[in-house]
Amino acid sequence: MGKYHQQQLSRVASIPGVVHYLVICIFVFTVIISTIHWPRDDDKKLAAALGEECNLFEGKWIFDNDSLPLYQEKGCPYMSDQLACEKYGRTDLSYQKWRWQPRHCDLPRFNAMGVLEKLRNKRLVYVGDSLNIGMWVSMVCLVEQVIRPHLKTMTINGSLSSFKAIEYNASIEFYWAPMLVETNADDPANPSAPERTARVQAIEKHAKHWTNSDVLVFDSYLWWLGDKMKVLWGSFGSPDAIVKDVNMPLPYEMALRTWAEWMEVHIDRAKTQTYFVSLSPTHYRAQDWGGTEGQNCYNEIEPIRNVSYWGRYSLVSMMRIVERVISDLQARDLKITLLNITQLSEYRKDGHPSIQRQWEPPLTKEQLDNPISYADCAHWCLPGVPDTWNQIFHTYITRF
């Protein structure tokens, strides 16, 4: 990736508060593929329930001005300013009104009461980076609207943010662990590090916070992108620690293997439902979808129509690592489902905040004079694409 695109990604700033944002690092390779799907046992059950040919991850976006959005940005008291595109000046709201239509079936409409009932006396935890924060905020906004004000709370304690539906004794939480394993970017208020370093064999510091969860939703991808990653053997601050630059994607696989080993030993197979969200695509190169070279998602207002479109920065090699790790876990009788949201999200170049979001620190005059240079084409406006992710997720958790 060129220097210009590195600068664009680096301006996706980290944010303290309810939502903590990361700095996206550089990444390389060009891979074009029409669609990727990993069949799982839950997929087969879902197909049996919705129709034998049903695959919720294959389809097209249809404009729906009648039933969408599923909630109002201004109506959700837990909305993040980094995702509140309407609040920060976006006047074209069509991004809120695209409905995902699977090819051979219909995506069940989100049932907030059904989700809350399934989560009664349970704990749902989203774990990962800022893309999973967006999915968590989406879920909170989807369900909170059916709960009376005095029967819901939000608490934030360091890396853990927790929404509680008191009447249901249900919690919907987010835990900040952008690389799943321990890193020098684990402070949610200050995740930026000049030289990102991962302890690829250390996860307990994070994992103890999601132990005993009933439903777990993991993601980790963008923070791993680049040519090399600094890997630490030992402890941060220890004089005996060893740090080496390791070629990617080996560190990513090492970290996921550590995560998988923890899951195999500690997850209650009879109790916990586990999901892993596939990579969320970015849209920093307009020429990839037939646009003008040097442009990005700035001012884009419609989805990509080419059904075979695949962004050059959605690295299939890293997705295959996730596939192998999940397959190995399943072979050891741990039930885990991959939510393969990548292809359906690839089409949505219109769904990013671009310049319509809160920025911390405030933008410089040079940035304001050149909006394309700082457009956020990695995260997603809400209401928007992550609501569809949660609609699909909701279909799994309410049916099984």
C-alpha cells in the first residue's frame, strides 16, 4: 500500500469513552474472489429452518424506505459519536435504508423481545476491536428501544462496557481486546502505540473477563495487517523479554492458536455459544470498484453493484487462517460458528462515516481542506451495516 493510503488509515483515530477507536495499520496484497463460505453445523440447521437453499451470507442489497432503519440514531441514548453520521452532518441518509436480501430466502426481521428473552439470565459479550464495538453498539440500540428507561443501565469499567436489561437480568457487553492476546495497545483510552507489540502466547489477562459468558462474539483482523509484527516472548517491562519482528501472517496464526487453546480448555461446551466475525472490509481505493483513482468512500452514496467485487485489502490468506483454527476447534467438539459478513459488507462503500463523525483529536486545517485525506472508510455508520450483521447473528441465537 502506498504512503497516501497508509495516512488515510492512520487517521482512523483512537477514542476514549464508550467507544475506543484504533489506528489502522498498513496492509498489502491483491486478492479478488467472488465469495467465501464456510459450511458449519449451525448453517445446515439454519438452512433446514429457512429453506434448504438458504445461505444468509449470499444475496444483494435492496433499497427499503418502508421498514428501515430499525431504530433512529437520535433515539438511541447509547449511540457512539464516532458512528453517528447523521449527527455530524451526513444529509443523505440512504445508507440507513439498504436491506440485505439473501438469495434463496428472507432474512428474519430483528426481534428485540426475542433476543432479550433468549438472553434472560445470560451474558452476551462481544470481544475484539473497534469493528466489534460497532456491532455491540448496534445490538444495544436494537434492543434498548423496547426496554423502559428505568430498567436499563450502562456501566464502563476500563476495557469492559456493559449494558444491562434489568427486567431480564441480561447483559450485553463489550470487552476491548483488539488482538485477542495481550499487547501494548490494550489501554482502551490510549490504544495507539508507536511500535505495536503482541504477546502471542498470553491471553489470560483478557480471557478472565469473558470467562463464564453464555454467548461470545469475537473478531480480530485489522490490527494484524502489515508486513511484520513485533512479537514479545516474556512480559512487558521484563529485562529478560525477547522481542522479534516476525513476518505476517505467522503472528496472527500464533495468536489465534493461543486463543483456540484457551477456548478448548475453558469454554463450557454445554453452556456457551461462540461466534467469530469474519473480516470487515475497508473502502479506501475507489479505482477498485471502478471509481476515480485517488478517491475513496468520501461522498459515496450507493452500494457496489458488481456481485463478484472483492476488495484488495480483504486478505483471503488471513481468512483461511481463521477457517483452519475454527475447523480444528470444531474437530475437538467445541461448537463455534463463523459469521461470514465479509462479502455482503464489501458491497457497502456508502456505509462508512467518511468525514461525518466525531474526531479526536480535532482535525487540522490541512485535513479540513482535503477531506479525502482523512475520511474514515473502515468503520460503519449506525444505523447501518452492523445492524445487518446483528440480524444474521440474531437469527442464529433465537433459533438454536
